[in-house]
Amino acid sequence: MSTIDRDAPVAIHAQLSDRFRRNITQGEWPPHYRLKSEPELARECGVSRGTLRRALHTLIAEGLLRQVRGRGTFVTSTVIEPAIAQKLSTLTEDFARAGVVTETEVLACELIAPLKPVAALLDLAPGAQVLRLARLRRTEQGPVALLHNYVRADIAPGIEQRDFVTLSLFGVLEDEYALRIGNARRTFSAEPASGEIAAALGLEPGAPVQYLQQVTYLADDRPVEYSDVWIHSGRLRVTSLLSRR
Amino acid sequence: MSTIDRDAPVAIHAQLSDRFRRNITQGEWPPHYRLKSEPELARECGVSRGTLRRALHTLIAEGLLRQVRGRGTFVTSTVIEPAIAQKLSTLTEDFARAGVVTETEVLACELIAPLKPVAALLDLAPGAQVLRLARLRRTEQGPVALLHNYVRADIAPGIEQRDFVTLSLFGVLEDEYALRIGNARRTFSAEPASGEIAAALGLEPGAPVQYLQQVTYLADDRPVEYSDVWIHSGRLRVTSLLSRR
């Protein structure tokens, strides 16, 4: 590391935060990098712990670092990283937990007769209807995810009248219909964006898009929901924290 | 469903398995579809349970259906679906568990000085070396995954002399070096295949490829391994079985 210039007109903590910022932007400290402990880093930089903390706080305020109680200080990721590979939470729930502000546009909310594969996965009798819910999620950066959900209308009658601009799908099923959501199977693949998906997410047609397919089951084992989700990988990265045992 | 022809020269169980096979290949019964219970299905088809079972067993033998104790009979997926989004298992372990035969080609197994971002994520001092392990995994269908692992050589000295054609990386770390692997952070994104990745996986350059990035930590919290993994989504689909609570 370059040394601190004690005679420079710039305060030492500011020199330090400049240097750390460079480390981050130039990739020497990549996303998720855990900084050394404060005593170690202060010693290495030849500054007091108070000065080091001031420098760190500047970068925390800028959103470049974050502190995790008991684990240390980490470089923030530049993309949103919901843990939807790991927990059966919804994007809405993950965004809320992470403090990410999203806007939801409801593109479709209507009862339809589903295609045969969807009807089969949802255990539906011929002629039975589903809620087709199509939503686009946006953050400040632009559209991040297009969601197509198909929900059994016999299990949740009247669900097409709910306002999914403000409500989450699982929230409605659990709170308004008192359904117990049990588990889900999610698969992840990289697919070329179709014209429709590309237009919705602001990608070139054929550009790679992260595709998730899901079937959700109630606690009593009845399938309740099928979904197709397309994610803009440049803006949102699916994350999983996994334990070996 | 079409009716069974009791006067046809084809046995009833064979007519039934033909019909089910058509349901599967034509998408009416998609991958992961759970068939109705045996009594229900037998009644619906107008056959005895014995005849139904014979038809089901034909399709189980063909690999189109699989039975899960206590849960029922399901349509098999046409792609391999390891649960690596869910558990900290390795592709090798998941393949072995699923009975998928894979072949491993070791493209590189050598000590190198890592790039700065990798060194940072692995908490390495300047000049410290890592094992660079590059492997290509193939199934009968062709290449399914290209894996680039970087392993701290100071934690596992001599690891570059191991034979990774037959051994798994986690297996070596756990069994030969008695290391306790704790947890990992995995991120998933859809990326365009670079020329090198495309050539290895048999894709067109720029075609979508499922990209996984991972940092693995030991139980004592030291980072031990960083990896880049590229997956051919048409041949292998990452799966996660998630519980709500």
C-alpha cells in the first residue's frame, strides 16, 4: 500500500478513505472481500484506530463497505444479491429485507385456462382456471426481474381482485387465504432472452438472462403456484449462503 | 385420455405405457409432474392396479418416471438437476448421488500466483501461491461444466500433486488434509460464453451460460477456495428444494 503523507493538505482519514476507495474500484478489494481486523489494518496503515474508523465510516456512508456484527467489514457488492437460491422467500421479501427500493408494475392479473404443462404441474382438472399474474420489478437502475406466476384459483378464489402493486403473492396466500406454504422446487438456468423478455428487461434479444422456474407446494402437499422468472444478471445476482453440515 | 382397446393385439399394459410415454414426450406430463395415486389412475384408465403397475414399471425402467417413497411417481427431468443451489455439495458428489456417470478432464493443476481479486478474497499475503485447478466435466451428452478452482496452497501444501481425475476437491481437503469446510457464498448469473468457455462446453461464443462464483470458508472462518464455474444449461440445470419455514 502507498504510504500516508502526513504533510499533505488532505486529512489523514481522507487520504486513507481515498486509498481504500481506489482498492475497491480497481478490483484489488473485490465484492465480498473481508477487510483485515481494525487493529491489524490500523497498524499496517500506520494510523490510529480512530483515524481508521473515520476512513471506514466515510466508505460505509458511501455504500462501498458494510459492517456485519461479529464478522467484520466487507466490500459491498455492486449488484443486488437476494438469497432466493437458498430460502423460499420471494423477491419482494428479499428486497424489503435488504432495504432495496423496488417498484412493481402489474402487467397482467386475470383468470385464464392454463397451458397443459402448467395445468399438469398444478394438478388441475381440465377447464380449471388459474390466476395469471405478470409483474415487472424495477430498482433505481432499471428493470431487474420479470415474473410470470400461475396460481390455482380454486385454492384462492377472488385472488385476481387483489392489488399486487403493493402486496406480495406469498403474503396474500398466507395472510388473506390462510394457506400454509410448504416448499418449492426452483431450477436455475441461463437462457437467451426472447423478444418479449428482452424488451421488458432492457436487454438485447438473445442476450443471456437468468431464468428460474418454480413450483410451490402447500404444507398439505398440494401444488399452489407455478412461476417463470427472468432476471437481469447485470442488476441482480442470485446468492446462496450454504453450510457444509 | 384415449381408451384402452381390449381387442387389440397389443397387451393392455403396453397400450397404457405407450399412452403415458406420449403424455410425457408431448409435454402433457412435464418434468416433475406427479402422477395421480395408483388407485385413482387405475380407476381412471379402467385397468387393474396390477396392469397399471406393469405399465409404470416399463417407464421407470426407461428412465421416464421415478418413484419417490412416500411421495408418489414423478416424471423425470430430461436434464440433470444437481442441488448445488441448496447444499454445499460439489458437482462430483451430486453426480455420484444421482447415479450420473461423469468423466473428468483435468485441464490444469498447478501452483500459480493468483490475480489480485482472488488473492484478496482468499486473504492471501502478496506472493502467496494457490493451486489452480481447471476441470471439464462430461456426461454422455457432452461437456456439462467447466470448473476453475483456486485453493490456498499454504492450507493444503502439496495439493497440486493430487489426482483430480478421480478425486473430488472437497474430498481431498476434508479427508487428506483433515480440514473442516464450513460454508460458502455462491452467486448465480447468466453470462455470455467467452470464446474459451464456449469452446470447452460446445456452445456458440456469446451463448448464454450459467455462471457460478463461489468462495468457500473453513469452519474456523478462513477462506480456502475460490471458484468460477460455467454450466451448460441445456445439459444440466441447477436445482433447489426450498422450505418456507
